[in-house]
Amino acid sequence: MAGTIQSLILTPPCNVTTPFLRRKTYPLFSRSLRINPSRSISALIRCCKPSDETHGSGLATGLNWTKPLRNFAADNFLPLALIGGVAFGFANPTLGCLADKYYLSKFSTFGIFIISGLTLRSDAIGAAAKAWPVGLFGLCSILLFTPYFSRLILQIQLQPQEFVTGLALFNCMPTTLSSGVALTQLAGGNSALALAMTVISNMLGILIIPFSISKFIADGVGVSVPTAQLLKSLVLTLLVPLILGKVLRESFKGLADFVDHNRKLFSKISAVFLSLVPWMQVSRSRSLLLMVKPAAFIVAIGMGTLLHLILLAFNALAIRSLSAVSGGSKSIFSEKENAQAALLVASQKTLPVMVAVVEQLGGAFGESGLLVLPCVAAHLIQIILDSFLVNFWLQEDHSSKTAKVA
């Protein structure tokens, strides 16, 4: 207020010439203006500026409440997309059934693995060569050891039986395409090793999955799986677009740079493609899903949680045992970065490959929507549980560093 009064006092009157008024001079004010001509203007600006800032900050405050929501949506885009796809399939199955009729799921699966190839960086794979024994164990665990748990899963009696069969199929899949590497990097583990295990297991997994399904699931369910036909379908729908995307990345440097600078955008596009599959499958199976008791779905979620905890325990015990027999504290398995990478990557299972496999099976193991739904929940649960595990490791590291400083 004082600044306003001062500016008004120091502001000279307008020089107006009229035939009726004689021009008056104000020596005192003129003298003050001659001493500092910009004083009145700067004072007036200083006076007005807080008022503008107040209005601007009020507008910003009004918009700031949306920022946490936007950040949450950006950080959890994949889970929200999957949940949204399932919910939309339940709410309005007409569009989902129409999309399924025109084979949109095949195009979305193709798009997922084109993007996987485009974002696949191979420069870090060579950096993982030093820890090759750990990587070899991880690959064997992902593709050979953990699928044996599918036989135990099939012993569980639950209606609908597709919930159990779906989780057994999920357990035969390779590791996640991005979550394992991202969590390893966040934990400070050997991200190059995690990337190498992810790439190789998904490439080999496409070739091994048909035989794993035939051995561990088909016999238990009493269904004959056309292994050769399934292998051919997986190569065409998964391996070919993956290789195509990788070839495009390596052939055009500008494209590789563009993809690397927009990895979040491509990750979101891939998440949208992935969410289309459960949306169509749930839309197609909505009438059957509505007949499922909520208690059965809760049990299936519990089974998915237990499965991931079992895989974590198995891999942790295996890594500890291999460390003990290969040199103890000097073993490459004892290095915390390597152990963290192997534990996280070898204990996760990928959802995109699973939904692609279910599409190719064509209802051989039951209704696809019932097969996929518990796996969507299991996929989300494993990411949540592993994020808590990574947070525990980070807090443990922080506590140890604090103790050393003290």
C-alpha cells in the first residue's frame, strides 16, 4: 500500500494544454523526477508485480492438485492400462467382440513385439559376458527349472479350471520384457546381465514354450497340443516382428536415436497394445466371467501371489547354494549386483507372450478370457512384490552406508 501511495505521489501530472487552464509547474515533484526519472515507473511496476504474481500463483495452485494424479498415471501406465482394458471389456463387450472378430489381437501382438525389437539395445549384452555363469543359471531357471512348478499348480482344484490352467501356462513363459530390467537398474544391480537374460530367454522361449506346454500342462489337462503348429505360429507372431524391429533399429541410426529419446512414449504405446488383448478376451468371455464367484477369483489371485513367492524363494536358495559351492564370498554368484539381477529376472513371467500363446491355442485349454484374467492379476502382483523387495534392498544399503559414516 505504501508503494502504491509513493508511486502515485511521484507520478507527474499529465501535461495538458487547453485554452481554459494555465499550465502549472510543481518544482518539488519535478526536482525529484530529475534526480531519478525512472523512480516513479519502477515503483509502480514493483507495486503491480506482486498482484500479478498472486493471480498467477492462484491459478497454478488451482492446477497443481492434478499433478500428483498425472504423475501417478505416468508411473503406473501399464497396470492402469491393463485394469482399464479388463474393466472396459466388462462394461461394454460389444466393441471388444467386434475387434476380436476382425483379428485386432493379432495386429496388437505384432505391434508389441515390433516395439520390443525397436527398443532392444544390444550394446549392454557384451558387458554381461563377465557374469556369464549367473546368466546361464538365470536362463536355465526361466526356461527349464521353474516350468516344473506348473505340475504342482495343476494339482489345485478350483472352478473354473481355466484359472488354474492359465496360471500353469503363465509359469511356462519367459521373463518380463521390461519390468525385470527396470527393477534391477533401480536396485543398483547388474542391469546389463538382466538385459542379456531378458533378450536371450525371450528369443529362446519362443522355441521352447511349445515343448514346455506339451510336457508340463497338456498331459495334466488331458489335451493334445500341436507342438509344431504352435511353434510355427509363435515364430511368425512373436519372433519375426521382434527381429524385424531389431533390424530396423540397427539399419537406421536416426530411428534408433528417436526411439531411445522417446522410450517412455514407446513403452506407453506397447502398454496400450497389450491392454487390447485382455480387453477383447474379457469382452468375448464376459458372460462366463459373470458366472464366476468372486471367492474363486480371490483364490486365483492368492495363487498368483504364492507362485511368485515360491519362484523368489527357489531362485534365492539356488543362488545361495551355487555361491557356496563355487568359492563362497569370492564367487561371482556372491556379488550383490549379479545376485539381484538373477533373482528379479528369473522370478518374473511375461504377460504379452502368454496372451499370444493363448490366442494361438485357439481354446484348446478352455475359454481364453478365463485363462488370461488371473494372469493379468499375477503379472501386476509380481511387479508390486518385487518393487517392495527393491525398496527393502535400497533401505538396507542406505542403513549400511549410514552406519559406516557413523
